[in-house]
Amino acid sequence: MKAVVVRRFGLDHAALEDVPRPELCPYGVRIRVHAAGVSFANLLVIEGKHQNRWEPPFTPGTEVAGVVLESGAGADRFRAGDRVVAGVRKGGFGEEVVVTQNNVFALPDTVDFDAAVHFPTIYATAYCALKWRARLQPGEILLVHGAAGGSGLAAIEIGKLLGALVIASASSEQKLAAAADHGADLCINYRNGGFREQVLAATGGRGADVIFDPVGGSTFDESLRCIAPDGRIIPMGFAGGTVPSVPANLVLVKNITVIGIYWGYYMGWARQLPPPGMEAQVREAFDEMLGWAAGGWLRPHTQQAHPLADFREALAAISNQSVIGRCVLNP
Ligand SMILES: NC(=O)c1ccc[n+]([C@@H]2O[C@H](COP(=O)([O-])OP(=O)(O)OC[C@H]3O[C@@H](n4cnc5c(N)ncnc54)[C@H](OP(=O)(O)O)[C@@H]3O)[C@@H](O)[C@H]2O)c1
């Protein structure tokens, strides 16, 4: 089969190759991949800069959707022909992938494969961050940075479904138009002098109750200057390239909470396994999110779908900050 293989760290050392099909394992499900999501995290993994660091050679790709070809011993939840979506640790940029069944989810007929790949990471992370970790309440003010990126758009939509008033911040008018189209109530172009003043003006000087930050660096620092008392800030990614430091004195005087979220923990990818019962809770979350998608309440935005051979182009679009939503590969 064809797959993208990284021979040494760096995009220049990745190429489309003929490789053996992955072996079917106990509790594994073999999926014919119809769509794979292309993410900022993929770039970090290819460069050897992600917490999930694989020694080359490896095939990147963590979000896939497609059709089940066969199931291994003990994998009784899926049969050949089922349409599914799955989160994988690696291997998504190939024609086939094998995934343990706990990370495979049934796909409603009305959700197409390109839309489905938005769920294993970006909708799931936004859902978990806002619903489970920050416990976002109806009527609260949610500030979303990187608002037209993959996780940003997902956070806007989930925030609206949870009843929040959503403020979006992004780097261009085109991105803000996308954020508004996905439900943002107020949009701020941070390139015009930052976002703090406008957030304070819009909230009567109080600030945002919950801040979803996939950017980090100075965005995180400025966020601490427009967060409401008792507010929660979620530094969920560092797309800007700088990991911020948390000033504990501000956390104290402002009565705020800094919330960590690593979605991979709930998928069983962290050093410590999630608690018993988590697998069922994750499956319920996917049922709810995919139900929302089937009902038209979530609208994943695929900027562009590329053939697998054009993986470089899709990844380059991420590093030059030009992607709205997600790019997708169709092996
Ligand atoms: N914690 C978790 O479990 C988890 C899960 C998923 C993703 N993540 C992390 O979250 C971050 C965002 O992921 P994503 O999939 O939403 O990424 P994305 O679609 O590429 O969006 C990232 C956004 O960050 C902004 N940005 C600012 N500086 C940037 C730069 N130098 N290069 C690229 N983008 C920049 C861009 O918005 P503007 O142009 O508007 O600034 C962009 O839309 C990544 O660091 C990823 O690894 C973490």
C-alpha cells in the first residue's frame, strides 16, 4: 500500500512510498482510509518536536475516517463494511491503518469522511476542554484564540452549543468571517493592536470567564489581562511557537484557574492510563458530537482536500498560517 514515510525528522525527509500493510492485532480494526486530517500537531511530530516522538522511519497522521476491512481477535464492535472514524497515534497518512477498537467510533451515514476527520482530535479536544475540564456554563463569556484554526472553530461551535457568548480572535478579516459564520458573537482582529481592550470593552470591564488558547506565548500573557475573576484559562496548544510561563501571583490575585488538557490521555496515549469507565465516557462524547454533526449543529470546515501525494502542500499551508478549519488528505 501507499503511505507517507518520514525517514529522518523534517518535512524534507518525508516521501510517499510503497510499504507493507500494517499487521492486524488483537482488538485491532483494519480501516481503509478515505480521509486523514492534516494538523499542526502532525508538523510537530514530523519535525520530532511533539510530546509523541517516534523514531524514524514512521508514518504520521492521527485522524482518519473510512471503512472497516476486517477486525482482529476480540474486536467485536465493528464489522467489514462499517463506516467509522478513529484516532490513531500514527499511521494515518496511508491507505490502511490498524487501530484498537476503543479508539474507533461509528459514523452516522450523513457525516461524510472529510467532515468526520475533524472529530478524533479537534472537536474532541474542544468538547473535553470546555465541557469536562472548564465546565463552561450557559451565559458565560468564552474567548477563543486561533479562532479560525481547526480547534478554534470547533471551540466556537461547542461553546455556542453549551450556551456561551463567544468572542473570537484571529489574524485576518477572512478568518474572522469564518469565525462569525461558525457562531462567534464578537470578532476581534488581534493584528489591530491586540485583543485586551476590546474584550474588556465588550464585557463591561470584567473580562472573559473562560479562555481557550491554542496559540500560547504573548497571546496567553495578554489573556491574563482580560480574564474575569474566577475565570478559567486553557492553554491547550502553542501554535505560535512559544510555551508561556504562568505567573502564580496573577493566578492568586485574580482568583483564576489554569486548566491543562491533553486529549491523548483520554484516548489512552499518555504515560498513565485513564481511569476505569473513561472509555465509555469517551464513546458517549463521540455519540453526542457526531449526533450534533448529523443534526447540522456542528459544521466541520474543510478548507481543501488533497490526494495523499500532495501531503507537503497541505502541511505547508498550516505553517504559513493560511488554513481555515482543516485540510484533509484522501488516500
Ligand atoms: N491539548 C491537546 O490535547 C491538543 C489537541 C489538539 C491540538 N493541540 C494543539 O493545539 C494547537 C492548535 O492546533 P490546531 O489543530 O487548531 O491548529 P491550526 O488549525 O493550525 O490553528 C492554529 C491557529 O494558531 C494561530 N497561529 C498563531 N501563530 C501561528 C504560527 N506561527 N503558525 C501557525 N499558526 C499560528 C493561527 O491563527 P491566527 O492566524 O488567527 O493567529 C492558526 O489558525 C497546536 O499547537 C496543537 O498541537 C493540542
